[in-house]
Amino acid sequence: MSEHIDPIRLLGNPPARRLWLLQEAVRSVPFDRAIELARIAEAFVAGSAGEARKSEVAPPIGNKERGQIVDQASSRAAVPAGPATERNGIALSDNDRERLLDRLANGARNAELATEFGISAQQVQGLRMGCARKIARRRSRAAGNLSAPSQEDYQDPAATTSIDEIVRYLRQQDDVVVPQEDGSYLVNSRFRLSAAELIARANRIRNRQHKASFQIHRADIQGASSPGPTRHPLFWENPPGAKHGANG
């Protein structure tokens, strides 16, 4: 085909028009990409992709190029959709998705979950919103389990774990644990937990990691939950031993 042909003359000749478009595309890109570009250009010129497909006639190609196209199409068709692809578009295995939902129910932040699971914070937020009911149910079940901790967990005579060790462990799991003056613990600036609830939270994480649960004496739990002055003695309103009244 002549290089100086007027494209306007090809408007009424679809086969010649497609051949000319393919010829122009081959000058700039590989053959398989040129076919794709020629199709796009033909659809644009014809007015719609549907009209272009109805009238399209495959341009003549060599056996070598035809074999390459067939091989590429076969390889794409042979790749199955991964089982980890979820409806929300986040590629996670079933196990990772369950862990992510558990972490959301436990109050983990989007940024730390994005880093942990290799996805974006926006995807975490989308899952948080899309699975809000599931997360709420998990949180309710967890609260029910926390309200009645097993007595065996806290009466083992060999238990040596202290509440401080449990706080350190949770901080290693990216939880922000801050002791409060009333003996409770503020977790991730959102949840106020008692010592028993804090231990149950740590043990749930240990169970998911297939590690032994923490055990602690009941007396240690009660002592950790007892309110006491946590500020510097200089700022105590009534320092120990202070007498009331001007004359004692």
C-alpha cells in the first residue's frame, strides 16, 4: 500500500482501512502490540467497538506471527484466577484474611495492618467498611470471652508470668498499652481493659501464633488491677504521712 494514500479515501473500505492502520502501527511497535493498536484505532474510526467487531476481517499475517499470537492467548487462558483473590479485590489467602479481620476486631490501625499484610491502607479501610458486621460480631465474641476467663489459667502454681511481661509482649505485637491510674490499661488509645482482659487479649494472639498461653496467679491479677498512685510523689494531693488540719 502506498505511503502517500489519503486516509479519507479508506473510510468506505473497512478491510483496506484496517490494513493501513496495521501497517502504520507496525512501524512503531512489535507486531502483537500493533494488532491491538490497529483494533483500537479501527473502533475509534468506525464509531464504536461493537460496530468494528462486526465488520472486522483479520489482516493477513504470517504463520510465525500467528503462532506467537496463539501461544500468548493460550498462556493467558491457562493461568487460573488465584484462590486468594477476594471479592473486594484484595489478594489474601483465607488464613491471612481471617487474621486481618481478627486484627481489625482487636482495634489495630490501618497503617500497621497495611505494612503487616503487604496491602495499602485504603484497601484495609475498604475491608473494614465492607466487613463491619463481621468485625463487630468478632469483637462481641471476644468481649464475651474476656468477661469470664478460665480459672485454670490463673491458678497454676507454676505460673511465673507477670503483668509487666504481658504488657511488653503486647507492645512487641505493635499494641500501644498504657497503664491507667485506676489499674486498667488503655490499648491503642481506644480500648480500656482490665488486667484479666489484657491477659486474654495476649493469649488470643499467642494461640494464633501456636504458642503456649500466658499464665499468672490470680493474686497478681488483683494486685495489677488495684488502683494506686502512679504519679510522681511531688504531685500527690495527700502525700503519705501528711496530717490533716493546721494543728494535726
